[in-house]
Amino acid sequence: MRNAWQFYHALILVIYVVCGSIVLRCSPLKRALGLRGKYETITGFD
């Protein structure tokens, strides 16, 4: 029974990390900051 709980918690942690990275990758704020960074490197403004 103890191994089942450890497996369950590990699975939840993996799902949480994967979903968190997907949400961050697709979030408008992350996209805006990424575009801003690209714009600054293209134009040379800091």
C-alpha cells in the first residue's frame, strides 16, 4: 500500500510539472515577454 501512495504522489508531481510548463509556454505574458526580447535583440535597444 505504501508503494501505491508513493507512485500516486510521483504521478501527480509529474503531471503538475508537465502541465505547468505547457501553461507557461502558451501564456500571453510569456509570449509578450518573448516577443519583447526578440524585438530588443533585432533593433538593438535594451
